[in-house]
Amino acid sequence: MASTLIDAPRSANGGPDEGGRHLPSLLLAGLGAFLVVLSAMTKLYIEPALAVAPIDQDSVTRLHADDATIFDSRVDVLKTITTDLDVAAHTIGDVSASKKAPGDAVVWNNTTTVRSADGVIRSQTTKRAAFDKRTAAAVNCCGNFMEVQEGVREPVKRSGLMYKFPFGTDKKTYQVWDDTIAAPVRTTYERTSKVDGTKVYVFENDVPATTVGTREVPASLLGLTTTGNVTADSFYQNHSTYYVEPVTGAILNQVNDTKSWLGYEGHELVTTDAHIAYTSKQTKDLLDELGTKLTLLKLAQGFVPWLVTALGLVLVAGGATRALRRPRRA
């Protein structure tokens, strides 16, 4: 009786077809090799491509302070007032300068504007800062400057972190640049917390009362009985808390308790006293922007590449073993 089953392929000598036997083995080995290469590509190319600050940055970071104390320096006012403050820090990457910058440096320009509740601009500063696109460490190149007085750009040499924390932030002490004192500030890891469900490392730093310059002011503003102007010292102190997403180094919230004042022979005039922090919308927007990038970086830096590599090696070994195994003779 003829068999109703399809006979297995036969070779010329009547044995099982070698090509048919080797095909599944080759497929297994090929798939395994592909997975090993894919894992290596993820670690060597995909992760480094994601873990960089962009040269074409264009963002506005918004902060707010309730019931801040400021000195209204308009000539028709000249007194201390209480008002809410809105801060907008507009950061734009200089693509052309970044392409010419040395090493891994990128160049960002930032203009920070402080407005009171009545819409009046109370201060505005502009800076240009180059920094390493992976470590966020300041790089002294590319025309770095600080402009506090409109039109007056002062060259500046910086050190410490600029704009953000490094990709792969550690639980350790960093130096973070402070433009007001023109120096880096020791910034320590304090604890791990969460911001809207996202893990963050919390860092803090302190700037004690520091003289940052002098200013000519009417003696009467300091409560002096003398007439004319006096040269008062300008003081600044600050406590900052940073909520940092550690994979990307992005700051999801920054809280500043800041105070500045003028002092002369024991007399003081407070010019700023405020508790300033990111708005809740700002934090939400930052989390939305991180989204896919954060997920991909977590996968690339986690156990997935190692799991894929292990699976690939198992498949390669399995395919090779299957290909080398000789069929039993009848």
C-alpha cells in the first residue's frame, strides 16, 4: 500500500537530506548572532546617542514665588514691596557654535526674566555657557559670558555643573556653578524621593551670606540721617534643592530660598527675599518631554541588553550543536 504521508527528503545516497537538517540549525545560529550584535549596538551606539544634551535645545523653564519681598527701584517708588514673582528661563542651543566647539561640548544661551505680579520686569540676565553634553561639566570656550546689565557682557570662566546634572547621576557630592557668586557650590546628595511617581535624587546646597559687589544708593534708603549717596555692600545668600531624575540628569524641580540685601555700617536694605520653585505645570511638561527617551535609556542601561546577549549566545550554541550532531544510521 502506498504511504499517504510525505516522505522526508532523501539525499542521493538514500539518507536524510543534509541541507534540510542544517537549515533550522543555521536559522537558530543566525538569530542568535543577530541578537548578540543588536545588544552590542544598543550599548555601543544607541545608548550613547540618547545620553547627550541636544545642540538645538529650545525650552522655557518657568518658576514662581508667592509673596516675595523685593525692592522696587523705580524712581517714583523706591520702597520695599510684597509681590508674586514669575521667572522664565529661555534656553536656546547655539547649533553653529556647538558644531565648532571642542570635544563633546555644546553651547547654550539662556535669558532669565523675573516679572512681578503687575507684569513689570524686575530683572533680566543673559548668559552663554558651554558644557559637556554627557557630564554637564562646564567647558571654557566659545565666548562664554554673563550679562547682568543690559549690553555689558563680561567674559567668565566657569567650573562645575551647568544647566543640568550628568547622565547617570550618582548619589554623591557635585560642584554646581552659581552665577551670582561666580563660583561652584558644593552640592550634596541628601535622599531618594519621587516626583509625580518618577524616582529622583534630591541634592541640596547652601551659599552663606556672601559679598557679591557694591552699589551706590541714597543714604536715606538705608535709614541713615546723612544726605547724598553711600557705597553699600551687596550681599547674597541662597539654599537650593534639586530634584534630579538620575538616568537623564534632568532637573524636575528646583527650589530656591534666596535673599539679597544691601549693607552699610550695620544698616540693611532687603532687595530680594523669595521662595522660588518650578511650577507644577513645568514639572509635568518636563516629565512628558522625557517620556520615550527615559524609557529607552532605562532599557539600554538595565538588564535587557544582557538578557538579549545571553539568549543570543544560547541560540548560537544550540544551532551549532544541532548542526554538528550526526544522524543515527539505521
